[in-house]
Amino acid sequence: MKVLCGIGGSDDSFRALDRTVERAAVANDDLTVAVVDNDDSAVAQAEVMERAREAIDDAGIDADVRRVEGDPGSRLVEIAEREEFEAIVLGGGHTSPMGKITLGPIAEFVLLNAKTSVTLVR
Amino acid sequence: MSDRRYPETVADGFPAPPTEFTDREDRTVEIRPYEDTEDAYESLVAMYDAFDPSDRAQGIPPGGEKRIREWLDAILGDDCYNVLAWCGDEVAGHATLVPDGDAYELAIFVHQEYQRAGIGTHLIRGLLGYGQAEGVRKVWLTVERWNRAAVSLYKKIGFETSNAESFELEMGLRLNEDEGDEDEGDGDGA
């Protein structure tokens, strides 16, 4: 399957990255990791790129890592449409001190606007 | 998180528990701070174990006894404030304040058998009275915007919407003045 995994540096996005890479190794997915510009993330984009490349190397798979500038949600949807991805994978939300899960604006935008299936990784 | 917004004015005084009242079904209900005893703990687990999954909100309470216990262990800590609504020896509802930086996150659950009887209002007022007396300054919560019963309860209490841009509404309440605005103390205006 042709999969687009969008990550911005939040904890849940790294969880999504690891799971997607794991799955790609088993299922032989054609994976692209898009590193988006997430204002809510404390981790710099360059560092996120590095983490993505490491995860891919560790899994011994071949996947594309690219930096995506601009509004993350709309850019992910646009890339998925233009390049005919079959699925978008994102982090499954931030967990509050209480244990409540909240979805960030990127996940919301992609869920409502993508034409592909969207996986949120828990 | 430091970028949350709160009302400028401090909320009115809330009654500190223990308090007792008769609910709309004529049941005597007592609001008490959670005491760390095996009986209270197991009664609370029992309430959540029998909780209707359709009333879960944003993943809590979790399903299954094991995960309920793990979740409760995290929110019944010494740095949290917990209040229970008791009907006899049964827990009818639970409300909690969990620390988050300089503020507290609030959640409240009333068991299905005890809903629509006025217990939620007494329970949240009791929790806020407890927190207020303990010097809690700011409280925030998130609520699914379609959950109109909960949203109207929070508004009635004095919560103001601080962020309406997501699936969930974020609301805030100020219980006591910020540090520096007055001397250390209870800060109750009653």
C-alpha cells in the first residue's frame, strides 16, 4: 500500500512513525514520511527528520523522508491527492494529565478533508 | 500548559464538602472528599466497571477493570483532589482535579443510574469548594461540543470557553486570585 505518514514532532507522532515503519517492513508498504511544521511541537523539524531516517534505517526498509512547509493539514491532504497515496497515518492525539485524549488541528483537518482512509495510531 | 486562558474574575465561593442533599429521585446523597481506604477505592472501581461505555468522554473512563485501576491510581494521587457522591455505600459519582503545571484539569462522571437527578451540580460544586479551600487557583477542562448537558452544567457553574477551535471545547475557571494579588491563605471571600 502507498502510505503517507505525517509527523510533526509530538510524542504521538513519533509513536505513529514507529508503528508505520514497523508495519511497512512487514507489509512491504511504499512509505513516505512527511515531516510537517507543527507549531505545537517542541522538537525542531531537522531533528524530526533525523528521527524518521533513523527509524527507517533501523527497520531496514527503503522509504522517502521529506520536509513539508506550509499549513500541515492542507499540505498532507494535497500531497496524498496529487501523488495518489492510499492512506494517511497520523498520531492518535495528545493525552492530558487526566488521561483525556484530544486531537490536534492537523488530525482534525486531515480527517475531515482527506479522500483517503486515515489511520490515527494509539 | 501556560497558554490557556481563564476568566479575569474569581468565581463565587463554592461549598466545601462534606455536604448532604436529597436528589430529584428522593435519594439521600452525600458529597465527601475521597478517603484512601480499600472500601472507598473498591466502590469507585465498581462504579466505573458498571459505567455505560456510551458515556465515555475522550477515552475516559477506560474500559476493563485493569485499565480502570491503572487510571484511578494515576488520578487518586496525593497531589490530586477527588470528591465522591455517595448514595448509601454506593458511589454515584466522582469528580477530580489533576495537577497540570500551575493549574488543574477537571473531570466529572456520574453513573447512569444517578444521572438527571441534580447530583452532577452538587458534585462539581463540592469539588470546586474543596479545591478553593485548598488554594487551587485555576481549573480547566475539555468537553466534547455535542455534550450539551455537560457544557451547560459547566457554564452554569461559571466556566468560560477559552478555546472553541477544536472538536472539544476548552473551558476555564478561576477559583482563587493568582499569587501576588493577596496574602497567602485560604482566600475565600465568603
